Amino acid sequence: MSTQASDLAIKQAQDLIKQGKAAEAAALLDKICNSANQNPMHWYTYALSLAECGKIEPAARAFEQALNYSPSNPMILTALGRAYSLLQQHQNAVDQLTQALQVDPSNRPAAMLLIAAYIKLQQPLQAEALCDNIIKTEPDNAEVLFQLGLIRKLQHRPDEAIELFDQTLARQPDAIFVLMNKGLTLESMGRIDEAISLYQHTTQLAPSNAQVWHILATSLLKRADLTRAIQCFEKSFELNPNNIETGRQLAQALRHVGRTDECETVCKKILEVEPDNAEALFFQNAYSKQKNKETLDRVPADVTRQMYKGKDIGKSFDENLKYAFDYKAPDVLDEAVREAYGESLAANKIDILELGCGSGLCGSRFADIARSLIGTDISADMLEAAKDKNTYSDTYVADLVDALENYQDALDLIIAMDVLCYFGDLTSIFERCFKALRESGIFAFSVVKPKSDAIWELQTQGHFVHSLEHLEDVANKTGFTQIYAKELVLRHELNEDQYGHICLYQKKLI
């Protein structure tokens, strides 16, 4: 292609992008770029058109090609850094943006993108150094003030973060992302009502922003305002039906108030976006079976795994149980176990397996009496929080049933706190525990108490509840004897006390 024709193609594509016709620009340059073309501006403009179409991965590949033919071009380096950031490849973004600034230290877009990438990588000192350089010459730069607020938030200095967010808002009162982050910081400080008020103001400024409605809904849940939370989740899901997490939380809230027909409808919408979504498939199937009086014996492993998936879920799980739910059950179980073993613990430590250990909130308190303390959980993300407590001698990912198959006459204590709620008839679990325990070993656990006369049943919320009658029957069949059972409020959730039992069953002497 001649230089004149090449320049014309680039200009036509650029004009099309400006006119909002990025797809046409991409089509124009596609054949040109993919015919052994080594013109970096062709590849750069082609990448821009792909990015405008929302095709970020192919855009990144096109930017990489452009960089191959012009390796020190700060414009291309910056664009590639932006693409990597959008793809959540933050270290790659840092590498490209650092090079862009080395070539052109005055490259403000690259500097701002690099600050954001460092924050995503939780490297606040590097981000702050860049902010300080800009603030020296631009003390009123609202974007930098906001980034400094995010840095303070990351450093757990919420008062300073709020002050910086307010300075930003003084310059940009309608900055939606700043308002949301201020609200999230207020929530982290326990100032829930102030956060809710701020989110409500933000929804008025940006009524079509699905994310604002979502975070307003989650904050309303902390005030147990289910009616309004459901309304906000519905609004968010209506605006962005591709957000599976919003749909999941909406379905969960609907289940909690018994609106199962509406929950089924939401599950169908989730499955339109993600046909293999295990949780949506399970609840759609569960409600159909319940209507037909069929019995379900457990929540499938892939459903439970999906429920407890996500970065930092262990940390948020701990905080919710300890503070929002006033969770006292581990204290009761700890006291009961120590009383059951008595003075023998002083001389003889014991081998402990915790099933569904989650974040380690319960099992970690037994480290002082353990010869070995092994934690298993179906969620790898939850186990990360348990590992951080540095109290387990070993942790590994496993379904509860599979974990028990690994032991025979090898354990003194098996703990199952808040995990039997995913199983119906507990006979097979008791049988496996009997096999895994040594003589006189103890199976210690919690169960939620049915509100009806049912022996055990699946609640609309998706958890099984069990009666003491069922536990005693299973124990008699499997070789256990009850040595402790206490009824208590396991947790306070959404303005409702959840009653259950902490139980200890001992393997009978042969």
C-alpha cells in the first residue's frame, strides 16, 4: 500500500471512530493490518477501534503489534497499559506505563493510569510517590486528590480518605465514583446510615448506574431492610442483567423472605447469561422438587463452592459473623470441647480435623490443644483466610464427604461448625466420622433448629435444618452417644434470631 493510501486509511478510520462508528473503522483496518502490515499507526488505530467496540483482548493484541513496530512510542505504550488495566493485568500495565513515563516524564495519562495500577496491586507507596509529584505543580488536581483518597483507604486511614474525597467533591460535586468510594469508606467505619444516605443521593444523580443501586442494596442489608434492599437489587439487575453477582444476591434476598416464585424468575434470567451457573440451576431445580414433594439430600458441592468464591471473601465472612451477626457459637463449642476432655488436655494434645473450616474463625482457637490441626474447605478462597491465621498445621481443598474418606481411626476430634446445613439426612456423615475417629473420639458440630415439626428439611433460603430427634436417631444407628447438646441463638441475621444446637457426640467404647 502506498504512503498516500496508508494515510488515507488511517484518516478514514479515525473519522469513523469520532463518529461513533468504531465497528466500521475496525472492519476497514482489519484486512490491511492482517496482511503483513508493519505500519504501527495502522495497528494503533485498529486497536483503538477494537477497544471502542469493547473488544479489549484483541485490542491489546493489536496494541502489542503496534509496539513491535514502534517499541518506544509513549502513545502506544500508554494505550497498551490502559488495555492491560481493563483486562485486570495490572502488573503488565505497570510495566508498559513505566516505560511510557521513562520516554516522556510529562505523560499525564500514563502517570494517572500507573497510579491506578499500583493501587490495584496494593502498592500504595509507589502510587503515593507519583501523586506527590503531580500535586507539587497541580495542588487542585481533583483526580489526584481522589487517588490519594483511595491510597489512604487502602492504608486503613479512613478519616484521611474521607477528607480527601471531600476535597475532590468540592471540585467535582457530582463525581459518582468518588461518592461511591466515600460511601464504602463510611461503611468500613461502621457509619452505615451515612453511607446509605450518600448512596441514595448518588442514585438521584445517576439513576441509570447499576453499580450504585447494587451497593445501596448491600448496605440496606446491613440494616436488615430487606424490602428496600430487594427493590434496589431489582433496579440494579434490570439496568445490568449481565451482572451475575447482583442476580445472585437478589435471588438470595428473595429466598430469605420466601418469595420463591420470584427467585425462580431471577434464576432463569441468570441462566440466560450463564447457562452453567450451578447455584441458579440448583435452586430452580430445588423449588420444582419441593413443589412435587420430592426430597433433596444435600446442596451440591459445586453450588457451595460458587457461594464462597471471591477475593477477600474470608475476611468479609469473618467480619459479618463476628460483628453483623453477633456470632457466639464458636465460643460455646470451644468451652464444651475443653470441658469434655477435662484435665487430660494438659498432658495429651489431640489430633483435630475441621470440616468446612472456612476462614478459620472456629477451628483456629483449638491450636493450643492440638497435636495436629487440619482444616479442609470446599472453597479455595475461604481457605486463604484460614492460612493467614497461621494456626493450622495443614489445610487443603475438599468436599466434606471426600475429606472424611482420608482418615480411619486417626482423629480425636472432628469439628463441623456451620457446615452440616448443606446436608439433609446426616446418617452417612456420622458413619464416616465414626470411621475416622479413634476410640472415644468426639464429633462436635452445630445445626440449625427447624421451625416446624420436621425431622430435617430444606429451608427456602437453601440451608438444611435438623432436629435433635434426628441427631439422636442417627447417633444410635452409627455408634455415637450424645455427651453435650445446648440450644442457643447461633446468630442474629437480618433482624431475626437463628436458633440451633451446639452438640458433641462421642464414639462409643467397643
